[in-house]
Amino acid sequence: MIKFFRKIRQQLLTENRFSKYLIYAIGEIVLVVIGILIALSINNWNEGRKREGLRISQTIYLKRDLEADVIILNKALQEAENELSISRSLSDRLSSPGASLDTLIKIARYEFNPAVGGLTGLNRNTYNSLIATGNIDLFGAEVNDKILDHYAFMDNRFYFVKVNNQSYVDVINKYLMSYPSKLKSNPINGLLQDSFWQSVDCHKLQSEFNGVLMGKIFVSENERATIIKLIKKTQELIKFIDSSSR
């Protein structure tokens, strides 16, 4: 084809038909430009197709992470509610008319579990990858804002849960230095522990155990409220992504 056009051009020049040659040259330039535009259009179409395919795959991965988060959060919610129920039950027993110092000692020594569960990390692999690669822009401005808002909220709530839990841990560690518990890690048991509890200062124990139990109830309530909010926001984001992908 190139040889064909070159032959025509040479023939026009040889015959000194300049005006026709000029028209031909302009036509050849137009054809080249059209060819370039077609090539660019095809390239843009291919890039757009690849980008759309990437958006679809990343949407699937992100939804999987969010759906897995809902499962994790529901399990954490059940654990937080169980902890809260147990702690409130202990509080009710200690506040009942029939409660005695023996009741306090029995609960503090044998029944109270000082440990707190704490929220575990949720799935961030897809989100972190989207941020690192800049592919977060695949979803469009409105969806981007929803995704960024969700993970910012999650980080914020995890931070406050961590701060509250650490405050409780500081209190409980101090308490456990003074009162041996039912923890398996407790090093001194048997007759020596019996001797300690037989001579314990019950009024001091009452004051300190009240603070510890109050702290655990607060931590459990805060964790429960946080989990409920996270479940709601996660489910809302999943629905929003679904509606935006149609």
C-alpha cells in the first residue's frame, strides 16, 4: 500500500502536475491523521475495557472483605454481649439485699474473669491495595467518599476502643497485683492463696473490686455500641456499592 501511494506521488511530480500532487499530499496527510485517531480510539477503548474489568474485580474483592467483616463483627458482638451480661449479673448479685462479704469474696476469687476480648482487626487487604495503587479512583467520586469515610470511621472507633481497653488493663493489672484471681497464670495457689483470702481486707476489696467491675462493664458497653455501629455502616456500604455497580 505504501509503495502504491509512493508510485502515484512520483508520477504526479514527474508529470509536473503540482496542483493535483498538493491535493494528493493533503489527502495522504488526512488519511494518516485518521489512522492515528482510529489507533488512539482503539487504544482508549482497550484501556477503558481493562479499567472496567479492574473495577469489577476490585468491587468483588472489596465486597468480600466487607461481608467477611460483618461475620467477624457479629461474632464479636455476641462475645461482648455475653461479657456484659455476666458482668451485670455479678453487679446485680452484689447489689442484692442478700449480698454479704462472703458473696464478694466468692465472686472476686472464683467467678470474676478480668480479661476483656477486644475487637480484632478487620479485613483491609483490598482497601490498602486500592490506596497504595491509586485504584481507589476506579469507583468514582461518590463511591470513593463512602469507602474512605467507612474506613476512617472504623479506624477512629478502633482507636477509642483500644484507648478504653488500655485504661481498663492498667486498672486490672494493678488490682491483680493485690488480689489473686482464678486465672490459670496465677502462680500462687493452694493453702497460701486460702490464707490470703481468709485474712483479706474486705472493705478495701469492696472498693477496688467495685472500680474494676465498673471498668469492665464500661468497656463492654462501649465495645458493644461500637460493634453495632460498625455492622450498620458496613452493611450500608455493601448496599451502596451494589446499587452503584448496576
